[in-house]
Amino acid sequence: MGLFDFFKKKETTPVEKEALDKGLEKTKDGLFSKLTKAVIGKSTVDDEVLDNLEEILVTSDVGVATTLKIIDRIQARVARDKFFGTSELNNLLKDEIQQLLAENNSSDFESFEYGNHKPYVIMVVGVNGVGKTTTIGKLAHQLKQAGSKVVLGAADTFRAAAVDQLKLWGERVGVRVVAQPMGSDPASVAYDTIHSAVSNGEDVVIIDTAGRLHNKVALMNELTKIKTVMQKVVPGAPHEILLVLDASTGQNAIEQCKQFTQATDVNALALTKLDGTAKGGVIIGISDQFKIPVKYIGVGEGINDLQLFDRKEFVNSLFN
């Protein structure tokens, strides 16, 4: 059984669907207005339409490499089927993006419930300002709602604000937070958190880490040390290394993903602030380039606005 194979199927609720649609409004509006302009006066998908489509995808932060891949696929479909008109371009684009996401992701994550590992350890990484601590708080809430006992570890010991914010989320959500004085060794905080989780029989441990990209070697050494200490208590920990990225930064999010994947074994992504940006297309580019599954998306300010990423729902929402 693979690491993520034990998630139970959970249907998207109407409330979640509405939140997703609302969260993607800016991206959708930008994409559709550009697509409409690209096909005005055209009846067939010709080279000019494809050139315009290429520009639209690149400016929607899908990224150059992924855009070229999508254009190649559409070109092949048009050449093969001959009858594609511009009226069918939306469905064609939707179909190809869904297929691309299906090829580049493992199966969709289907609930906030964990199975085989206890405690299940999540180490959260990402630069300051991307919504890392907020994501941790919302994730803790969702896990608690699903029946898990959760504990948070404040291992970003370099910023008092980070520790205080995590403590506030702990109080708000009703979960325990393990913290040490400012400047403490982050690995020591991680050790204490996991050790206490084992003693208390808690189900999920979420460890916050410092969001500094001061240099890759220092970051790599720090994260490696935290992982090594975790494994002394729970062999195989962390089970999930979750990289949090701010979707509104577009191509900068792709650069951050590059830095962190070189520094540690990231195996899940969270994209935040989708509701505040027209750059939601970055999810498509990141999925394609890094082959790391997008697991969570932030679609609003509310405590329930962290959703499990469902590629079909995402693309359907984008093109409806």
C-alpha cells in the first residue's frame, strides 16, 4: 500500500463547490475574457488562434514549458480530428488540462483522515508570508473535524510572531501547541512535539519550520537535522513534507518550489490565496513541472476554506 492509498472517498459538498467556484473567479474571468478575444471572428482553430492561446496560457502563469506541451497536444487533436471549431476550444482545452493533471499527479486525496501511521507526521515548509501558519491552523481544524487528535510544533523559533500566531491558531482550533523560547533549536521543538504526541496517543503531528531561503545549503542542513531527530522517535517520519506556496506570486511560486524540492524531499503541495489572484493557472504548471501532487488549496479567508485538491473539480470550475 502506498503512502496516500488509504484515504477514504469524500464527495465534494455543494458548500465546498461554491467556495471553489468563488475562489477561482479572478483566474476564470481573466482566462475567459482572453479566450473570447482570441477567437473573435474565427471559425476554426488555426495557427493564429493557437499562437493567441499560447500567449493566454503563459500570461495566466501556466508557465512556458507546460503551455508548449498543452499547445502541442491541442495541435495534434486538431490535426487528427479536423473538425474542431473555435466554439469547441474551451472543451478541448479543459480536456487536455485534465489529462495533463491526471498524468502528473498521483490519485486525488479524498479526505482529511489518515490511516496506517500513528502519529502521522507532517513537516510544513515554505517562505514567510505565503500563508504557512494559516494553512497549518486550517489543516489542524479539518483534521480535528475528521476525528483526529492533532498537536502542533512551533519549530519556527527565529520569529516570535510565527510562534505566537501558531499558538493563536491552536487556541482557535482547540489543539495543543508545543513551543520553546525564542532562538531554541528547531530540531529540539520537533523532538519534543513528536515525543509528547506518542505519549499522549495523538494521531497527527504538524511541525512548522522557519521560512528562510537564506541559502540552500543552510536550509537543507536545518531541515535534514529536523528530519533526523523526528526519526529517532517515529521511524519513517515525516510521512509528509508539505510545501506551502502562494498562488498569487505566480512564477515566483515555481522558483520557490524549485528551491525547496532541491533542499528536501517535498511530497505534497499546498497552494494558498487562490481567491485573491488571477494566477490560478500556476497550479497546472507546478503539477506538470515537479510531478509532486497538489494536496491542498486555499480558496478563501474562512477556517473551512482549505480544500483537498480535486483536479477534475478544479478544471471543471475553471471552465464552467
